[in-house]
Amino acid sequence: MQFPSTPRALRRPAALIATATLLLALSACTKPAPEEQDEALNQSQQAAQAAAAPAEATPPPGACDASQVQGLVGQAYTEAMQAQAKEDAGATDVRVLKPNQPVTMEFIGERLNIEIDEKGMVSGVRCG
């Protein structure tokens, strides 16, 4: 026995309800106002510029900055040099490292390490 023909939409009411719900949900979605879009764009551009900008070369107060005393490499080490290097680097302490000298491995950010070779010449400066 055959039933009279019914429209397809009436045969699947769940599909019809789901489609109507989806259309209503999509119609509720709108783009932000142009002013909001511009503001969001400006904020993202500023964030990108800040991230791309080179980091400040100045260390925080009380920290050692060995870049300020790299010119000592190759010079003969003296006690006066040590005092000046400490001040120029902003270090609170200085450690002179001689060849084959045992050295502790702790890192102290406020300490300047002056490495000298067997001839008494500065071979390197670093913080730590």
C-alpha cells in the first residue's frame, strides 16, 4: 500500500527545525562596528611594533653590564682597572679569574668576572 505523497520537509521535521535554528544563529552573528575594527587593528599593530623593537640595552639598576667594559680585552690587568671596570659595569663585586683557577659555577648577576691569561692580559669580561 502506498501513502499519499507528502512534501519532503514535512517528512523530516527535525531537519527543518535544525536548519531554521542554524539560520537564526548565523543571522545573529555580525561583524564589529568599523570603529571597533579600527581600534583592534591599531592595538595589534602597536603590539607588533613593541615586539619587533630592539630590547633596551640598559640593564636594570644594580645589575652588571659587561658590554660597558669589553674594551678592556687585550689590555694588561691592573688593580686600578678592576676598580674602574666595577664602576663602569655597574657591578657590586668583581672576581678575577686566572688560568687553571678553580671557579664556582653559581651565577651572580651583579658580579663582574675579569678573565686574565697567563701573561696578565685581560682575555674576557662577563657578568655572573
